[in-house]
Amino acid sequence: MASRTGKTRMARKVKQARKGKARKRREQNKGTTPKFAIHKK
């Protein structure tokens, strides 16, 4: 069985990794290109 300290450290690590996941996914799906038109013809 893992120690309480080990569990806490792992939980914190997972929490940190999850932070901003929604934003990252949104940007990945939407793309991070500028909103203005690059090629105007």
C-alpha cells in the first residue's frame, strides 16, 4: 500500500497535469490562427 505522502504527491501531480486541459483542447480543435484574413485577394 502506498504511503499517505505518496498518495498526496501523486494527487497533486495529477491535478497539475489536468489544469488547463479544457483550454488546450479548445485551442487544439479551433486552431490558433489569427482572426484576421492573411491572404486578401
